[in-house]
Amino acid sequence: MYPGELGDDDTEPDDQGASGSIATSGASTGGAGVAGMSMGGVLVEPQPLGGMAPIITAGSPPVPIGEPPVCMPTTETCNGRDDDCDGGVDDLPPTPCPGGGSSFCVAGRQSQCPRRCDVCVPGSVRICQNPFCSFWGEQECAADGQGFGHCREAEPPSECTATAKKFENSRQLEQCCVDNGYCCLDEFDLNGNGNRREMLGACGDIACQ
């Protein structure tokens, strides 16, 4: 045995390792190129002697690294996504509700419409008193039925004009309001129950039942 030769018991080192082995396929090209090789499951075709780059064949083309996914515009809906690809998530206008108020898209879910009548019937009017010239006022129920607006000055009916002039903002004027068929804010607690926010009089079409 000459120096440098391998004996039966000698083993040539494997530089590739178990996971980095290169498997050749096919026979020798006879000097025209090298056999095809499998690299990580991707077949590398033989490289011609002319120096051309190897052709890599794969099942599907890779997605370029760092390139964002393509957004396909659709109709915007309330689902927590940017459906129409305009950069805004659930950018939808409020949806009007049949009984007044609106429904909104919140965190991907559409809110429920407000109840039409929690406090009062939307658009209905009750009588209130104020410290201005006429001492008679009106309050309109809000569109969502959650409460009344400000007490705006109005002229008292003829039945209560003299009372307003004589007693101004008073129990007597509230009593005149009730006696003449109006729905009146009980600011002077005419029924003595301690509640000055309730309504007295003809309030069947104004108060929620």
C-alpha cells in the first residue's frame, strides 16, 4: 500500500453530513455537463459547460420576501377587515334605525338600534315652566326616545295666560297646565311623592308605557 491510499478499514470523511448529502441522478454526461442533483427537495438541472446558471424546478414560484399580500377590493362590511382596500377597517357610515337614532359598526359587530321609547315617544312635547317672560315652555322628546330637550319658551294657552301673569313660575301655573289637559313636568311635586322629574296630566301619548 502506498502512502495516501485508503485501506479496507479506512473511511473517507463525509464533509456533507447526513442532512447535507448531494444525490446525483442519471448517468454521466460524458463531459458535456454534470448530472442533475437534488438540493433540499428541489431538482437542479445539469449545468452546461458554457457557464450558464442552473435551472431550478419547483412546484410553485416563491413569494418575494417582504412584499405585502395583494388586497382584492370587495364591498366593505362590518367584519373587522378592510374589505374595500382603502386603508380603513369597517369605515362604514351609521345605519339609521326605524325608531330613531343609529346603529354603528363597533369592533367588527353592528350595534343594536336603540329602543324607540325608553323615556318618551320621539317627537312628542310636554309642558315645562321657565323663568323667562311667558313662564311657559315646551320640551320635545329626542329622536332616540332617551329624554327631552331644553325647555324652550312658548306662549301659554289662553286658559293659563292670567295665571302665568299673576303667579309666574309657580305651583298654580303647573296646576293650570294639568287641569287643561296638557302633559306637564311636575316641577312643584303636586302629588307630593318627592319626584320632581315625573310628568302629570294627559301624558298617555308622550310617556313610554
